[in-house]
Amino acid sequence: MTLEHSLIEFPSDFPIKVFGLAHEGFTQAVIEVISAYDPEFKASSIETRNSKTARYVSLTCTVRATSREQLDAIYQALCDHPMVAMAL
């Protein structure tokens, strides 16, 4: 039995947390991945938080989600990127 009903109403603003090493270029790489699936994504909306040791960084990126397929594609592309440790 598969559930076709989504708990998310589309379109909607949807936050995605992206984690990786605090490396120059990390934020830009995440922006490029997300912008490929959400052309209206605004980099200025990203919330950045460093770990206590400043070794890692988390980015909260709010995308305009238009479908489950779009969100799945964003998550897959982020997880496939070598600079991304995890996306939630």
C-alpha cells in the first residue's frame, strides 16, 4: 500500500538544512545546486550557523517547493555533491 497524499502543500516555502565542512566555496556550491531546481532561490535568505569549533557549517536554505519530485531532486543533488556532508 502506498500513500499518495503529501503532508506538504505545494507550492510552499520549504526549509532545507545543509551541512558541510566550513570551506571556502561551500555556500556558493549549495546555491548553485539549489538554483538549478529553484531559479527564484534567493541566496540572501540563507541562514548560516557555524559549529562550536567552526570546523562545520550548516546552511538553512528556504526553497519554493513546487512538487515532491522537485524536493527529491534537490535533496539528491545536494547529497551527491562532494562538499555536502548531509541534507535534512
